[in-house]
Amino acid sequence: MPDIPGRAAVGTAAAGTATVSTAAAGTAPASPAGSSAAGSSTVGSPAPSDGAGSSAAATTGPGPLLYPFARPAAPAGSQLRIVRGEGAHVVDDSGRRYVDALASLWYCAAGHGRREIADAVSRQMRELEAFHLFERFTNPPAEALAARLAALAPMPDARVFFTCGGSEAVDAAVKLARIAHAQAGAPERTIVISRAPSYHGVTYGGTSLTGLPANQAGFGPLVGDVQQVPKDDLAAVEAVLTASPGRVAAIIAEPVIGAGGVYPPVAGYLAGLRDLCDRHGAFLILDEVITGFGRLGAWFGAEHFRVRPDLVTFAKAVTSGYQPLGGVLAGPAVHGPLTRDEEFVLRTGNTYAGHPTACAAALANLDILAGEGLVERAGAVGDRLAAGLRAVAERHELADVRGRGAVWAVELPPGRTAPAVRDAMLARGVICRPIGTSILAFCPPLMIADSDVDACAQALEDALRAV
Ligand SMILES: Cc1ncc(COP(=O)(O)O)c(C=O)c1O
């Protein structure tokens, strides 16, 4: 990995130190629910006494479950045990109800407990629970979902490649970009440009493309031919393209950086990336794992920003999390070269790609998003949330309030730590997410009621008064 110019990972500890709980600035940075402070000093600290995280008494050992993006040494029972979900709320095992202000991990757009999706899954499981898509098989839900996604895609004539989640989608997009160039006679186009502080997942490909050094530290050699530049810096992208003429396969960018800290792009940036790709023969990959399926008030962030990508990665809200599913939308510049040689075989794909039960969940979820106007509703949710957060910012001198559509973040002033404020918000019945030590992210279900949006800002206000 080359050094990452520009800023260090958001709110992270120095890469290579052992402060695991603050170092992970990806989807699950900072201390797990139930620990009240950030940093290595929290190792073994008890659950807070503020009323949240009281699901189970902490025991001395960590237990058999090794939690992702969490401290392996955290005692079993220090986590908040979520047992039920309904709409924009979840309930823990002591009966406490919370507003799910991050839609679980940025995915539950349709809200929890949707019977329509459960019924679709159950129906499909009774008919055909699973069958693969490798040569020479297909299944009706995978075909129907591909047709539906191709029609929604932010580029004409798209084809759909399914994976099981977002990280695999990112890997698949890069593989498709490279193999398309190879099939078009340019196998030397292998470099992928990504940005800091982006988040692209946890496979070795996704880890290598992620612009958060703390998420890369300790995992050994990463994937080659990745060059990172700071976000919003078109000159830095152009410098890589001109330094390696004919070598760049693709640029990958989240339309709005999500798990790296919620950063919308500066005006004209994504259009500038498109222009650079066109001039230098590289593909534009938009990683829409968070922004896809309505988060920005359009089906895709590409539409919202009026930019045409060559590849789009998706996951999360495609099923609202009811089944694990991800994938890639590929435009004609990518899939065209793959069909030129009739004998060419695309030798990549997951066992569960196009899993019919996951696809049935996606189809039912898309019916809900479309039928209930939730894509259009994202703007209203975001406007109300932003107004509430800005009002809190005025009273508490927050360093920043930023976002787009229905994904927002606040940056806390010095002296406040995001995990501590998060814990105080948990005690007040709202789940948001700390990113590093200074950022709190909000990304609620799109069906959330106005009163619950207001509860998010109120809980932040009350928490800031309390900590
Ligand atoms: C932009 C982006 N890409 C990729 C991923 C990885 O997705 P998954 O966790 O489903 O592998 C995420 C997860 O948060 C993401 O936000």
C-alpha cells in the first residue's frame, strides 16, 4: 500500500498501536455498546450504570462469540442484546425500546418487522430455498431481481452480478473492471484509485481500497496496484492518471462517504471524476452500498448527483437487511468486452450469488420502498433530522453538522468523546453510531415517524447536557 496523503483516518488512533477499540473507523469503530469510554483503557470496563446496556450482567470472560469491529477482550454480557424490531424501533432483552437511528448498520430502510418481506422469504423457502447460478443454472427470483435492478440502474443497458454483501460487491467490481480491460486488449490497466477516508469493506480487496489506515494495520500485505488520494481533490486523481498513463483500471468512490465519517462531496467533484475517467480511459465505480436504494432521495446516489457510473456496487438497503445480498451493476463499457469472445468464461462468483430466498426478500423490500414512497421520503427525513441537529449544534457548539439526504453526522467539540455521548444517548433510548472519537452518525429507517426523528436530536441534546 502506498502512503495515504492528506488527513489521517477519522478520529482514529495511530495505526499500529494496540488501541483496537478506537482504531476501527469502518462500520463499527470505537467501543461496543455497553462500554462507556474509548481507547485501550476501556478493556474490561464494566457496562455503564446509566441504564442502557443492562441486558445481561457482564461476566469475566469474553465468551465464544468473536464480535466484528469490537474488542475481543470485552466481557460476555457487556453488549446490548437486541431481541426484537418493529418499524424504526428495536427492543433489548430487558424490554427497553430504542429508536434505531442508524437503521442497524445503515441498511434497514424499510424498517424492522415487515411481514411482507418475512412472508416472501417464507414462501420462497418453501418453493426453492436455494440453488446456484453457476453454468448452466438460473432461478426466477434472481432473474426477476436482475431485471428490476437493471431498470432502476443509473446507467442504460446495465447487467447485474450478484454477491452476498458489500465487501464482495467491491471486490467483484474491481475484478470486473480489470477483466473488462483485459478482454478489451488492455490487461495492463490494473491500478485502482480510491480515496481517504473512504470505507469499502473488509475483504482483502475492500480493506486495500479503504482509506482508513487503522482498518489496514496488522493485516499484512494488501492487494497491489491501489493508489489512494484525499477526497475532494481532483488534481490528486489526475496526478495518478498522468503518472501512470494507460495503467488505471478504475476510480472507486462513495457518492457520500459513509462509515469513514459522512462526508458529502464538494460541488462538481463526482462530475469531475467522470470527466477524468472519460479522458483517461478508466472506469468510474460508485460504491453505493450505503447510498443505494433511496438514502439520498433517489434510487442511487449517481442519480442524485447526476453522474453516470460504469459500475455500481450495492448491498444493505437492497433487502433492508432481511437477507444478506449485494452485487454490482455493470454498464455496457464493462460488460460489452466480456461478450466479444463467445468462448470467454467469467471465472468468479459466490456460491450464494443470486440466492433465490435473498432475491425474494429484495423484491419484497423494493415493493415496499416504491409502494410507500420511501425514496421520496428520504429528503423530508433528512431535512427534519438536519434541522434538529443544527439546533443542537447552536446550543452546544458542535464542530460540524453535515450530510445529504437521510444520512447525517455531527462532529463533537474537543472534550467530548463520541462513544460516551453514544452511551448517554442509548440511556435515552436512541441508537446512533460513533465514528472514531469525535463523530456521531445518523442514518434512520426511511419510514421513521417525524416524532422519532425529533427524538434523535432531543436525545443528543440531553446527552450533551449530561456528559
Ligand atoms: C460504502 C461501503 N462499501 C462496502 C461496505 C462493505 O459492505 P459489507 O459490510 O456488506 O461487506 C460498506 C459497509 O458498510 C460500505 O459502507
